[in-house]
Amino acid sequence: MQTQNLIVNGTFEASTSGWTTVEGAAAVIAYGTAGYPTPTSPGPADRGGSFAGGGTTARTRLRQQATLPFPAQIDAGTVTFELAGWLGGYADQDDGARLSLEFLSAAGLPLGVCVLGPVTAAERGNVTGLLRRAQSGVVPPGSRAARTVLLFTRDGGTSNDGYADSISLVLTVPTANLLANPGADNGTSGWTVAEGAPVVIAYGTAGYPTPTSPGPPDRGANFFGGGSVARSRLAQTVTLPAGAGSFEFAAYLGGYADQNDTATGTATFLNSTGGSVGVASLGPVTAADRGNVTGLLRRATGGAVPAGARTVRVELLFTRSGGTSNDGYADAIHFGVTPGGS
């Protein structure tokens, strides 16, 4: 399962709330301010209204620290991280922003470090804007906190035009898949046909996703499709292990070219009498999401297992928007849990 972003206010929509100023004086700047990146300059596709800059000092430094979840899994060496951020600057100037991450022990001792940026003017093609930088790896065993530092450095002039936005730190904990036959490589074995007539399709079948189309990197030979009816549905119910605390629900969902046939996933948590105590949903992935390219994109969600849940019913719904084929596709469906209190 994947955590939420551990960085507080990584988009600077709340000024510098969540960050401690260690040096200099950061500026929070609205996109479109004269002489700065605009809403259409290179930068995050889902950008908000503002980003951070270095102000008018030669060096500006912001810092924040987060307590890490999953200590047992971290000590077992099974937790991975991704640090990411959009970093940039102004035109042909080499003012820049550097993002660093330090993993700390319970005693505050450094156990590992990761550094992103700065993004140089040459890397930006001398265009004002921000480019994404990211790095991933294993969280060092013994880590209990993560310290993140943004350093803005002025190369010349009076303004410190190092820029940063959309800073994120996400941890991933592997969870065993409770679902049988999650990738259609055993036909529909393990699944119940709840509606319509879903089908199993081999990658590379003419007119369908190929082994190199967007989709799971570790895909098998097959994926699920909706068949030739307007609605098809597959379902599978699994028992939750005792002590389940958090869950991860994920799947690759997609469709054909510019058609809006879709697949969605739902996980309904059931109590001991079969009553619903919570629902998690995935998708749909639209043609626009796919850029009108035939293939499948990953969608995932997670959270706390609802109190009283004993089983979970996972359903895949394939819906046809037009034509004769139901070209909603699904593959690599995953439902896993981690113990409570982890």
C-alpha cells in the first residue's frame, strides 16, 4: 500500500505553512505574476495557484520533518520511498532550487540521504518554468523520521529565482494480494460472473492492447474485457485476515482508442452478517485520461479497514458507451492489507 504525501503543504497553496524557514526569506508567488512562470509555463499539470521562490536573498532554506509510519516493515527493509518535486528557474539564469531528503534514526542520526536538482537553465532550455525530478529507493532500516530541505540559491542579480512546487514524499509497503487470478492468466477462475459475459483477451490480439501498450510492467499473457454486452461484471469475495489495519486496492483499467467504454473497480467491506460497512472505488479511466491511446493505466486507493469488516467483495464493472464491443479492460487487480498498528 502507498501512504498519502508525507510533505505538508508541498504545493505552497497555504503560503509556507508546514515549513520552517532556516535561512533567508522564501517568497510564495502566484503563477502569472509578471516576470515569473505562468499557468501554462512548464510545470505541474495539476498545479495550484502558487509556487515557492527564493525571495531576494542569496540563499533561502526551508525545512520540515515527518514521522515515518510502518516501523516494523522499515526495519525489515521492505518499505520503499519516492521523493519528487518540480524545480526550476528563470530564463537563462542559473538560480536554482535543490530538494534533499534525510532519513533519521530515533536518536536523530542520519541513515541515508537523497538529493534532487537543481534544474539548470540548460536543462530548461533557457525557458522559465519548472521540471519534475524524482528518485526512489528503499527506506534505510532503523529510520523513524524524514527531514526534507528546500534550498534556493541565487547565481546573480537581486532576485533569487530558484522555484519549487508539488513536493512529495510517498512510502510504499508491499502487501500480499488476497485475490485469486488477478490478471486473467487462468481465465476467469476465482471470479464469479455477476452480470453480462466478460471475456479474457490475450495481449496482442488484433484491435486490442499489445504487450507494449500502456499497462502493467509485469503483465501476464491476458487481461479481462467486457465482451459484447452493454454491461459485464466479475466478482470475488475474500476473507480479511485477523488484525487487518490498512488496505490497498489497485488495478490497471483502460479501454480502446478514443472510445469511452470503461472498467471500474469496487471493494465492498462486509461485516459478519454480510452488511456493507464501507466501499472503496477505482476508475473509470477515460479516453482523455489515456490520451486516446489503447491501453490500461494504474489506479489505486487505500486507507483504514472499516471497523467490523470480515470479508471484502471486489467487483469489476465493464461498461459500453457505444458500438458493439464492450471495450472496458482490466488487469493486475490487487487487494492487500497490512496489520493494524503497523
